Amino acid sequence: MGIFIYSMVVSMTLLLTAIGFALVYGVSRLPNFAHGGLYILTGYLVWGFLNRLGVNYIGATILSLIIVAAVGATIYQFVLKRVRGMPDSEIIASFSLGLAVMEGLRSLGLVGYAYTIPVFVRGTVVVAGVPVDWQRLIIIGVGLGVVAFLWAFTHYTKPGLALRAMAQDERAAMMLGIDSDLMAVVCLALGSALAAVAAITILPLGNITIETGYNVLIYAVAVCMIGGLGSWPGAVVAAFVLGFAQILTTAYISPQWHMVVVLLAILLTFIVRPSGLLGRQKQLEERV
Amino acid sequence: MTNKPILKVSEVSKYFGGIGAAKNVSFDLYEGDILGVIGPNGSGKTTLINLITGFVKKDSGHVFFRGRDITRLESHRIADIGITRTFQVMRPYYSLSAYKNLVIPLNSPRVKRSSGGRLGDRDTVAIDLLEEVGFERDSYVPYKVASVLPLGYLKRLELARCLALKPEIIICDEVFSGLSMSEIATMVPLLEKLHIEGITIMMIEHRLRELFQLANKVIVMNFGEKIAEGTPGEITANEKVMEAYLGTGGGIELC
Amino acid sequence: MPQEDRRKERLDRGVKARTEGIYAISAPRDIAYLLIPRLVLILGLLILPLVMQNIYWQKVLCIICVFALLSISFNFLTHFVGIVNLGNALFVGVGGYTSAVLHSSFKLSPVLSIIAGTFGGALISTILLLPCLPARGIYFAIASLMYPLIFPRIIEALNIFGGTDGIIGVATFPNIWVDQYLIIVVLLVTLFVLRRLVNEDFGLILRGIKDNDQAIRASGIGVTWYKTQGVFIASAIGCFTGAYLVHLYGWAGISLFGLDFSIFPIAVSVVGGSGTLVGSVVGSLILVPMSEMLRAFGTLRIMIYCLILVGFITLKPEGLMRYFTRKYEQFEHWKRV
Amino acid sequence: MKKQLSFSVTIGLCFVLVSSLLIVRVSHAAPVPEGRPIVIGAPLSVGFNYGLGSKQSIILAAEEINAKGGISVAGKRHPLKVEVADTRDLEPGVPTSEGLMVVEKLLLQQKADFLVGGPIRSEVMLAAMDLVSKHKKVSILSVGAVTPAFNKRISDDPTKFKHSFRTSGNSIHLTTEGIGVTEQLKKEHGFNKVYIMGQDVAWARISSNLYKSELEKRGFTICGYELYPTGSTDFSIGLLKAKEAGAKIISPWMDMPETSILIKQWYDMKMLALLIGYMVAATHPDYWNGTKGTCEYIADLYTKAGTVPTPALPKSVEFVNAYKKRWGTEPISEYDGSCYTAVYALVDAIGRAGTFDSDSVAAALEKTDMKGTVMGRVRFDKTHDIIYSQDPEEGAVCLWAQWIKGKRVVVYPSKIASGRIELPPWMK
């Protein structure tokens, strides 16, 4: 039982970290390697608002959400837009931006173990004989919430539908009068905001350290790889696969393997089903 | 003509998520034939080619080349045994000049085998080929980068790429489409020449006039099914074809 | 003239037209036109160690060459085979470890172990990448990005090859001159051999694959086999740098798989001008010393560095090499429209 | 055109920045009355807690010495000049070669006479040893890099590595210390079920393994021993296992920041087990505020004494106060004491050698014997590693401190302890 609950938690953590990346790639085919940077940035923003400017928690979170979303949009507007369509340039540009953010924070002296953002609710409940602290339950909640939101958003709202149109066929979408660039901006903002949400929910578990940024990025990419690049439902599935895989390895084999498991999972997926669990890229390519 | 088919297609089918692009299509292709395949857009003609040349995996059915089962062969193997095809959407190597485009197929195992490694300077061979398909030898055209060549030349380039392999069967996917009358007028004799040289040709076409004057046998496809087969004469007389292909009424002289 | 009613007109220099193609060139000016850039590169690289007396900067030169090589390998894969490979670190790591293990366990002499590391490593990494080869574009890219992340974990978990302590006490080169000239010569050789190769028929086919592999198949040529060969060449280059680094510092460790080795070469080639092999050298000649100079900034260094990089990429997407080539081959002037 | 401009502007700007900064640095090197300044190179990964702390304490020590007039050698007074260079060696994904470049830069470019401090990551340190021996400069490793491979190399080839010394001690010492405190707990509270969580890196592997086997010898029951790879972010299953096994002591051996996830979860789950061990996160002076007090009752092992003031070590109190005055915080990393001492040990050795020549200084260092430093008595054994003891009169001491009511109380070894280990209320 405990294994199940904590597998859920881990899966949701993975999901939250990955969903932003998945969305951005899915819609505008932009690998946003600044993901990790934005994630960490959020952490320090919230911390700063709380401890330096004395904003209350709600305000701090909302403010930093907005800021990070704005940063994401700016990144597209001023950098990625110019290099669009050149995969290596895209990756380098976004990655170095992310790195710049992280190293910038580092050079501000934001190192050490004193930085952390508060949990929503402190305390613990016993679920089916397993003590779980509220924050982890909340993570599950938020995760589900995000998925539900995205689903509703992409199925019922105009911008959401536009995004889906973009994802399926950019040219056609543009012919239908959807502004591709605008949409890309929107979706980068959204993606960054999602990264921020992830940070706000997950970081309270530990404390904010810059190195986390790298791991977040790697996990995001990993999940998207397995789920099938560019399909966020795939990312959802993949997150669960990975989460359970990790916890089961930890529980029954040995924790020292759980990283290896993740990375091997990627290669396995790749060899068996290159387009990922829910990716459809390959089939499309098959038609000459 | 031998009565043994050089290419035997039997019962091949392909479904793209429910939509049958080819349903149990089967026909024979005899040495020296010029087989025309006609049918309205989306009737699965191109898919048929892709199935034969192995660019798309077959769901079911078999293809035999000179009695040998080539159903499961990879596309490049199929090309290797002498069944080449042109693409409807032309696929030259845009970054290379026209004659360099031909140097690539000239390096293929098939050519190496046939020429026994004594092909000589590939560039000149390539230019000869280009001349054969109607590039002006002494002009700049053969040296131009493929991306700047006009459509007509690209179509010829496609053909030349097939010829470079000294194939036994050439499958042309709408070589006439998008060409001006004059260009077509030069293209038709080219195909006839190939035919005389003894290359079996299978061609998909919308331009029935040219097709009917070239082909000695025609297949009509509709919704992935073969609805008729016969000489041009029979086809023009066939009611079903009228229905499916030209809509009710109307003469054959549409195009 | 106001911005809007003018445009820049570019005209080829006559000498370019003359010296292009395969015509025999006799005029000294034409020969010079062709020779000078190449000579500048070759002699420049060969003389550099002699003019730089400071040992530290001589070491930097070695690193410059290392990254130049890595980015050449990246460039080759990306622009002549059509495989975007984000996992250069895989090559470095595999090559390095191969040669280090051979050296320390089987007591091979550095020369042998470098050679073995280069080709053995290339073989290993090619085999590793084989399953991914059918995939295109971003799929291969990200899969290859994952490889170098796996290896450290496995080495860590299995505690093989010295675990996290790495393999230490590998023999280093006798002196600084060997350090430099080995890598410089290798760099130059690789550069010109590759340049030659991509213009041979083999290279033509690779470029054909990049343009569209359908047509390649249609002309009866197996794509995968050629891709494999391409990957082998690229990984051999990468593995050499790995083996070289190992013997340069007398150590091999899991950080040979470090992300920097994957990302930095790409940066180099983007700045230098992707698609031009020489561009890699130029880019590395600019980026590496820059990052060294920036050390003055301490922790701020990487940030500034990244920002400059982004500047390069966004404002000069064509890359420096193409820019220089244009300036060299054409003259531009503003034209009223 | 606009692009062109902005491009050139970017480039221009960066060079202006570089040059200006270089100028600034030059102007820093203020002229000194007599004797050339002695350059102490500190290759540290200053972007991290360890590096930052060490940098600050090395500078502090140097400033103190300069305030007293520097080192007097052959009648001349030489001031100390600290050159810190950023080896990003603790950063994930940064190849070791970069760290080595920096070490060489210090030696060749900055003309450092001696090295104090890093490199911090074992892998880099071991690789750097060869450089040091190649360039024949004395280097005192005083932060991180506690792998026993160091001792092995030196005992294998004493002449080659005669210039390398280490004041940060070695992971075996940590184990001994750990066993000591565990036994004390057994004596006081009868705890004998231990659950060990190691990090999957060389030093932690070694020390936790040793810890395990030693405890088993001493009749403890080990109800779990697991290795977590660096960067693992979830310890729930481990804790659950420990709970089921009814462990009384959970002992992590980790130097990764994610340990604070473990700490918080330990608190949230109200584990009926004491969390004691090597958890780098909890050694930070602001950790209490950082975790809003969830780290209370956690006993943490500090590799070397000095960072937590204790009356038994008068020097350490002075040091911490001076540090506070200079940097506005208590020492932020557990190695600050050892770095601070390293500088003094070096100066002392130079004084005795009466020259700056590396070989004679190294020889002098081997004979070092300083009493009453921030971490007790400083002597080097024949593997050039600091001699460790639980008695500050005998050697350098490690230290266990427990967080109680927002303060760190030294609880072990008994010679320097200022309090006893307390149990969290929910365990009573």
C-alpha cells in the first residue's frame, strides 16, 4: 500500500516536472531546454518574495507564476523565434538561457541549504496505515488538477483548440488564421507557468538548490521521450510508468539502480517503439 | 512477349487506420508492357506503387518478380533487383548539382555489379545519362544545383535516376503532371524510347490521351480497388469506368 | 540612404568565379586567393604553440583543439549524414575509458592505448548507437543525449572502472610539445581528410541521405549501412579526443561523460557556422579562449558566457565562418530600390 | 544593419567588461612595504556551499596573518595574497578537465606559491595530485575529498606525492566517529537497531560499509543497508522499510543537498527513530530557519571540528566570532575550520622552514605539531593525512552536533561535548 501511494507521489512529481516541456514541444516543436532554469528561478522568486519583500504566500506564488510565464514568453519572442527551425540552434539557445539563469542565481550567492519555500499544509495523515504528509498528497492533487485543466483547456477553450491545431499541422493552422508566433508565445508562457507550478508544489519537500535544475530538465526530457515527444497525454502515461518503475526498483531491487532504470527505460522505449508510447510521428513518416 | 509475368502482384492490401488504400489488388505485368494505372485522386494508385517498391509495409498479399517473392524485401533491395520508381513529389538531392544527383545511383551496388567496377568516370557517365533524358549537354543546366532546376528538368532527373540503375521495370508516378504540353510532347518519345530499349514500364497518369497512346494495358483503380483492366480500347468502352472515373455521362475526350 | 528604400547587393568577386570548379589555375593571384586562407589556418595552428610562451595558454590551446575536433565530429554527423547527435560526451567517455582501461589493466603503451581507444571506442559507440539509427531528427537527438547520462550511473552503481574515483595514474605525455602537436596535427589531418571525404562519392551518398533517404533507397542503396559508416567516423574522432584527454591529464573518470562535452561542441559549431567543417575550428578558437578570459568574473563567468552565446546564435545564425567566407568571396554595396 | 550593430555591441560590451575587470584585479594587488606577497592559490568550487565557506575562511585566516604583519622569512615580512579560482568541480556535468585547467592556471598564470583548499570532488582531487607533483608545489587539501584513495596513493609513492597534504581527514575517521556515537546511544538509550542509507559515491560507500560491518561486530542489528544514487529525490520507501523493521537509529551517509528531503520527511512521518549521520544539508547555520525548525533533534556529523563553537576548544569560539564579524554569518560549511587551520599550518611550516622552497616547506609540514587549534592538535601521519583522534590534545577531532531549539549543541566526542543527545518528544 505504502509502495502504491508513494509511487503515485513520485509519478505525479515526474508528471508535473515534465508536462510543461511536453506541452511546449507538442505545440510549437520547440525543445525548451530552459525548463530546468525556469523551475529553479520560480523557487528562488517565491523565496525572495516571502523572505526579502515580505509578500504573503498567495501573493508570492501568483507573482512568481506570472513572472516566470512572462520570462518564458520573452525567451520565445526574443531568442527562440529567431532560431526557429534550426534544431541545434534551438537547443543551444534555450539550454544556455537556462544555464544563464541557474548560474546567475548561483553568482548571486544563493547557495547553501537555507533556501526553501513553505509547504501548503504542514502535518501528516495516515492513509491506509501509511503515514503521508499533506504536501505529498497535495502534489497528487495538483498533478491531477493540472492534467484535468490541460484537458479541458485543449478541448473546450479557443486558444486551447488553436494550440491543438498548431500541434497537428502548423501550416494548415496558419491558413485558418491562427497566428503561429502568437500561439507559440502563449504556449511557452503556459509551459513555463507549468514549470513554475511544479516548482511551487515540489520544492517544499526539500530545499532549493541550483543543481536540481539539471535533474529536472533531464527527467522532463526522459518522460517526454518515453511518452512520445509532442504528446502530453503520452507524457502523463510515461510519468506513471517511470514513477512506478522507480519505486518498485527501490522497494524490491535496490535504490542504487533506480536512476539506471529510468535511463534504460528510455533506450528500451526508443528501440522498441521509437515514437514513444503515444507518439504518432513514425506512422506519419511512413507514408511517402 | 513471353507469357510469363515479370512482375506479379497478388492480393496486396494496405489500410491506413481503417481507410483501405489498397484492397486485394492483383495484376500481372509482362515483359515489355507499358501498363497504365488510372483512377481518381486518392484511389490508391501511389500507395500501390509504394507497396510494390516496399516503401510501405504491406498488410497482406504478395509480390513476385520473375517468380521470386519480393514481398518482404526492403525498398533498397527491391530497387537493387531492378524495379525503380519515380516519385510524384520529386525527390532530388536539392543541395547537389544535377549531374552529382546521378553520381549517387551510379555508386549503387547494382551498377557496380553490372559494370563490373569498370564504369569509368562517373561524372561523364552521369552527364551522358542527363543528355539521354534531354538535358542540353553543353549548357549550364547539368551543373546547376537541383534546387533551382525547373519542374520539367526535375521530372527528367527523376527518370534519369531510375535509368542510372539500368532497371528492368520503371514505375513512373505521374511523370506528366504539371508539365506543359510541349514538355509532355518531348517526354512521350522519351518513354517510347525506353520501351523500345526493352524496359518494362508501369505508369500512373491522369493525362489519359498520352497514356492511352503509350500503354498497351490499363488498370483502373477506385477507392483502393481494381475495378477494371484491359486494353485502352476496352477501358474506354467500360461503363463502370465511366461511372467511377469520369462521373456519369461525358465522353472520354475530357482531358 | 534611409533604411527602407535600399537593399544590399552582393556580387561574387571575379577571382572566385575563375578559381571555382576544376579548371586549371595558373595566375599567381588566383592561386594565392585559394591558398592564403588554407595556409593561414595550417601555419597559424602550427606556429601558435611556438609564439605562446605561457604554458597555461598552451594547455588552453590543447583544449581548443579538443573542442574543435568534437565539434567537427558533430558537424559531420549533422550536416553530412543528417543525424543530430547531442551525445558527443558518449564518444569522449567511451574513448577515454577504453584507452584508460587498456592502459592501466593491460599495460598498453600510451601510443597503442590511444589508437586502441580511438577505434575500439568508435566501434563500441557505433554499436551502441546502432538501434537508434533508423530514427530521424529530434528522436535520435534526444536518445543520443541520454546515452552519456546513463554511463556514469552504471559505473557508479556497479562500482567498475574505479567507480566515482575514476582511473588515476594514467601515463601522461612526455612534454608540453607532444601535448600540443599531437592534437594539432590530428586536427588538421582530420579536417582535410573529412573535407576530401565529403566531396568523394561516399560523401555524396551521405549528403544524399541527408537530403532525402527515400531517393537513396529508390536507387538501390542501403541507408543504414552508410549511416553506420558515418557514425563510425564521427565517433572515432570523438573517441580520439577522449583518449587524448585521458593521457593529457593522466586520469579517467565519470565526468568524461559530462554534459559539457555534449553541449559545448554544438555551441562551437553553431558559432563557427554549422555545415562548415573549418567553422568548427574558428568557433572553438573564439569560444574556448573567451571562456578562459571570462574566468576573471568568477561565478558570473558561465552566465555571461551563455548570454554571449545566445547573442551569437540569435544575431548571427549563419555563423562566423559563413560570414567570413561571404566577405572574402563577395563584395557588397547598398543599392537603391 | 541593426542586427550588425547590436551584434557588435554585444561583443564590444563583453570585452569592455573583461578588460575592466582585469584592471580592477590589477589595482587590487596593492603595493606592500617589503617582501613580495606570497600567493596562496585556492582552487575551489565557489558556486557551492563548501567552496564559498572555504574561500571565506581562507581569506579570513590570511587577513588575520597579514594584520599581524604577514610571514617573516629571512628578515623580510611577506604578506599573504589569496587567489581564489572557480573550479566548478562540484557541478554536475562539468568535466574534471576544467577543474584541472584551473589548478594549472593558479600554478602557472597566477604564480601561486602554495595551494590550500580544493579541489573538492575526490575524482578531481586525485587527478590534481599528479599536477601538483608535476609542478612541485605544496598543496594542503582542506575541504572535501575525504576518499582513502589519497592515503593509498601517497603510501604507494611517497616521493612523487610528497607535496600533497590533507587536513580534511578521511572517511574512515568519519566511520569511527559514527560508531562511537552509536555506541554511546546504545549505552544511554539501549538503541541497537540501525538502518543505514548510504550515497552511491566512493567515500560514502566505503565509510557506510565499514560502519555497517563494525556495528555488526559490536552486536548491533542492521535492519537495512541501502545505497542511493546522487540526486535521488525520494526516500519514502527507505523510511517505510525502516519503520517496519522498527529501527531505532536511521543513519544516512550523504553529501548531496537532497538529504534535506529525507530530513523533512523524517520529521513529517514522526519516525520512531533518531536521525543521526552525515547529512551535509544540516551542517548549514541557517538550516534551522531554512526548514522552519523541522530539523530539530537531528544529530549531524561534522568532518572536522571548529565550525560549531564549543568551550572545550577555546580557539573555535574565537574563530566563529571572527568569522561572524567578517562575513556576517557563522561558518557555513563543515570544512571551514579545517581550511582556516590549513593556512595557519602552512604559515607555521614556512616559519620553521625559513624559506618558501616547496621541498623544505613540505619537509617542515611533515613535522608539524600545533596544539590548541580550532580542531585540536594538528599533526600529519606518514600518508600526509591529518592525525585524527577523539581527544583534542591528541589529534584533530571530528564533531557531532545536534539541533536543539535553533542552536547546534556539540554532543560528541565527550571530550569537547557541551551537551548530551536528546530524543525527540514523540520518541519518549
